[in-house]
Amino acid sequence: MFKAMSRVLTGSAMVAASWGGGGAGVALGLAVGVTTPGLLYAQAGAISNKADWADSIWDAARKGDSSRFDRLVGDAPLAELPESMKAGLTALRAHFAAREEERAKKVSAAREELGKRLAETESSSISKALVSAMELYDLATDKRAVLSDSKIVDLIARADAAAHEAEARGQWLTASELFVRLQLLVEETPQAVQYKEDSERVSHRLAMLRMYVPKRLWELQNERKIAVDGKPLPAYNPAGDDYTRKLAGITSPMVVDGLTKAAFDHVDLADYRRILMGALDGVRTLLTTTDLKDTFPGLADEQLRRLMLESIDRQERAVREDATLDQADCDRILRQVLAINDETVKLPRTVVMHEFGNGGISSLDEFTAIIWPYELARFNKMTQGSFVGVGVQIEFDETSNVRVVTPLDGTPAHKAGIKAGDVITKVNGTPIFGVGLDQVVDLITGPRGSPVTVTVERKDPGAAADASKKEIAFELTRDRIEVASVKGWKRSGAGEHAWDWMLDKEAKIGYVRLAQFTETTSSELERAVAQLRAEGARGLVLDLRFNPGGLLDQAIRVSQLFVDKGVIVMTRGSTQRLDTAGRGDGSALLGAMPVVVLVNRGSASASEIVSGALQYYGNRGDIKTVVLGQRSYGKGSVQQVLNLQGGRAMMKLTSQYYLLPDQRVIHRKPGSTAWGVDPNLTVEMLPQQIADGLTLRKNADVLPGDKDGADPAASNPDELFAKNLDLQLEAARVLLQTQIYGKGVPQANAQK
């Protein structure tokens, strides 16, 4: 009925705050952790023929036989292998052993900390105990045993009671923290469903505070931070906090249009009753979030607020009992809510419409959402791979300053001389200390060709530690910024696409990392593949870790580089009919090359389509592919992007689930125990390894040099191996080396 825009999203996902071992299989490396390479090689039955050994180790990885893989790593025919691979095998064994030693230390420390917190009586001790319990869970090889421990069972019960009590008292931050930590601790059990609902409800309240009373939210956060560590937050900064400007342009027809499209096209056949119950509940949450009275005085009048709530109660009862609701009823009920609001608490109409719409849409699933007029620019930036701005990647530093991670090559910021490490202090003369990153982005971005002044604070690198920093104001003109989504092993020059794609130059193993799936991902990848083929690549690591997804058509095109023929992905909508969304088209330039695909819990959506399709054809033997790492996120739904009210707003609507070629549904539904793409070979990494590895990788991605190309890059990614910070990549490299040195894989030709 409603024509969708041509762009279809597979969506994105927030990386979970917990690093549990979601994948199937035994954690790799335990079997060889205490055995020397020489003893392993001398074991009876060791394979002496390197070709047979290479076949066996690939087969063990493909079948997820971790014990056999471990044994074969130790049984390597070392005499027939080059020195570089011998060193790699030795290092891998040592690093797995070091991981287990570190795990034992961390488990002991976490248990001790948990006992300490459980013995305390302070109100914050329960939340701190949950952190220790989460750490134990993340570190454990037997996760069920952790959750069945009587101390953990008792802790969960205490935390549950404390969370509900905090919410009843209006202690939103405490309630949110407890519910989120409970959800993360039990996320792979049925209990997670309830805690997810609880955390989403309180998160909705906090979002309202952030929108309508940001100073009050800052006060609550400041009070909490002082209570935790005695240190206050940066002073409150109101820049970008005017909700009236954000909500300008929201209309009643826009809201009804969004809810109607959801009722017609949602994958789970959502009906008006469910949507309208959610919409009314959204208004109820608005009315019962007591801190909002600072901005909306009508909420402070208990009698008027009670009259409004009673009206919402009556409408909810009527909706619950009516099975014949339609679009006209949606419009009627919204008008009634607005009318009783005008008679009682007198909230701005745009506020009521905003929460009515958000409540209705959020009742469907976590990925369906209205993109309100004030969110359009940011949404387009995320999905199109380009935006209008000045070209800086930013982050908070340890003291809440907005720091430049790196300027992007050829952008106004890069040409003007903004450098990595500069601290942005003002935008158009407005101080930004204490402002959220999204608000800073909104201040910096704007219409193409418009001016913006970005003031940075910079310290002379040769100055003493206590030397003062100088402020520099850059007068910039906003321009369209192209964001590269495909990255290589290390920077090879100042260009955004200037990468060294070779992970191992001797073995000719390439490395390609996809940050997300944007409009240009497949063309970027094709350029990288052309360069790898020209350099004679023999194997490839395709790194999809922490890739939140993006455009479905790009996932299909990326898969087609590996899969020559056959189904890549299917979709199933509300009719339950299976439709093929993508097939191999005969253009698989890399179909014969050994490929290891890396995934983890941050791999979602489009990255799950690619990894799942490659795994299917690799398991069949059509291509030589193994998926390695940990189980992916489980975001297997497709969002259509629809225009609302003639394009004045938009919405992401979950209209289908996607299925892999073997008809696996990888979407994680509430209560599910199976989801995502399970790697062929599970390789676990400890939380600190992951965090330190991400930091090193981020620093290594910094654009080298200033505008004259003078300064070197901040870090060398080779240190990931030297410092034991990426066991998954290290195992992938060794696995590919076995094929190249054991099987004699030929170099890739420049032409197919």
C-alpha cells in the first residue's frame, strides 16, 4: 500500500557492554596450554605430510573441533614449514596459554571482589556486586555454573527488588543501572526478557529527561558521580538542548501516518490495538516521570495530572476491548489525547505527539522507529556513507573533553590543519565542554557551503608537561564528507583509501576490515580486492567484528565477490512466504581463495548475512571459507525506510526477517536461545584483550601526518600480535598459513 524508498536497511546494533563467550564450542587453546611444541610434535600419530596436515587442520576448524585443532597445531610438521610460520605457531600456543593464566587470575580477583561487595551494606554495593558477577560470567568457561551459584541467585533477587524500589522512588539512574546489569548478567536465559522490558521502560524515562529537562538529568548524573568517586561532572552546558527547536515540524498527520504504516507492514502483523496501547503507555510514562515538572508546570498540579491519567486509563480500556480498530481510530484517539491535555496539564502538543508516536512504535520491536525531522540529518549520515560537515572523527577523552581522533583525508578540517589529538573547545564561539557528542556533531554539521568556526586547543608536542596549550580558531566551510567503510591492515599514506592490505607479506595473506555497510562499501571492497589480486594474494582475512550492519544490497554485493552462484539470503515477511533477496551472479573474484571471516558479538545485521552465507557455502565445500571468533549479535530483521508525510519525517519499519541459504533465522527474538551466526571455530578473548586491542587498532587507524604529511601514525597494528591482543586474528593468520605453506595455494591472478 505504501511505497518505500528504494533504500532498504538491515539495521544496526549497539555493541553489548558484556563480552561473554556467545559462540558454540570449547574455548580454543586449553589443550595445548601446558605442553611444549616439541612434546606435541613428538606425540604418536603426528601427521608428517604437510598437505595432509593442512587438510586436517582446515577440516577441524570448519567442523568446530577445537580439541582436534589444538592437537594439530601442536602436531605441525615444523621441519617442512618456513621459519615465519614456526614462529607464528609457537606464539599462538604461548598466547593461548597466557590467556588461560590471565583468566585464572581474573576469576580469582572477581570472586574476591564479589565476596567483598556482598558483605557490604552501602546502597551502591548491590550494583557493584553485579559488576563482579558479570565479570565472573564473562570469564567463565562454564557460564551456567556461574548463574546457578547460590550467591549469584541471591544477588539477582536482591538486585531485582532494589531496581523496582528505585524506580518507584523516581531514582531513575539507579533503577536503569540495576536493570541493565541484570539484563546483561542473565542475557542468555529467559529472565532476560523481563529485564529487557524493565530497562527499556526506564531508558524511555531517561530519554525524556534528556530531551525536556537536560539540566535536571545533569544534576542527577552529577549527584551520582560525586557519590561514586567524589568528582563532579563538567559544568552543565545548555548548547543544543532546546527541545522546542528539535520538535518543530511534528504534526498529528505525521504521527498517524507512521503508526498506520506500522500496522499494515510490520513483519509480525502488528495490529492497531497493540500499537495504540503502546502509544497511550508512552503518554502515561510522560505523565508519571515526575522530574519533567521543572519544564512542564502542569505536571506539578496533582489534580490535573490525575484527570489526564484517568482519561488515559479509560482510553486504554476501550482500546483493549475493541477488535475493529483502524486508521480512523488512531487519528481519533490521538485527537482525544491532545484535547484532554489541553484541558488539564497543558503540555506542548508537539511533546504529546512525540511521545504518543514513540510509544506506539516502540511496542513493536527495538529496531522499528520514527525518524523525526530533527533526526533526519544524523540518520542519513549513518546510512549513506557521506554527510555534510568538516571531516573530523571525535571522541570524549578521559576528562570529558571532545578530542579529535583523526581528521578525514581531503576534508575541510584536514586541509585547514586540524590534527589528531586536538581538543575542540568551541563551535561558532559557543563553548562545548559538557555537551554530548551527538550535540557537538549537530553543531558542527550543517548545509553544504555554509561557514563554521571550530576552535581547538593544542599543545606543542615538544613543550614541557605543564606547558599551557594554545587555542586556534579554524574558519571552515562545510562540505560533503565521504566516509570510507573498508579499511586495510595499516595506513600506507595520507589518503583515506591509502591502505596496506597485506597482513602477511611473506605468505601473501590479505586483510580487509568492513566497518559498516554503506552505499559505497562494495565498490570500496572491489578496489581493495583488485589491489590484493595485483599483489598476488593467496589468502584473505575478512574482518566483520564490531560491524553493526547497514544496507542489504551492499551485503549481497559483498557476498557475490565470494559466492559465484546460489542463494545468498532470503526474506520472510508477514505472509510467511520465502523470497530470495540475493544470489551469486557469477562475479566471485575470490571464490577459490582461502578466506577466514572474523565475527564477534558486535557483528550484526548485514555482517551476519555475509558471514552466514560464506559459512554455508564453505561448509558445503563450494568455497574455502571458515568463520572464526564468537557468536554474532543476532539482528536478522530487515528495516524498510519509509517516507512520512511527504518526506518531512521517515521511519524504519521491520518488515521482514532474513534467512540464510539453509533457512536459518538468525534474528534473536525475546526468549530465544539460538540466534546469530555461530562461528565454525570459537576463539575466545578476555575482556581486557578486547578493550586494549580496540584502543591500539583505533590509534593505528589515525590518518598519518598533518596537512603536509609529516607525522607518523600513532600505532603499529603489528603490536596486536606482539602484545597478545587479538587471538582471533592470530588464529586466522595461522590457519591461512597452513593452507598456503601446506597446500601450496597459488597466487591470485590479476584477472579472473
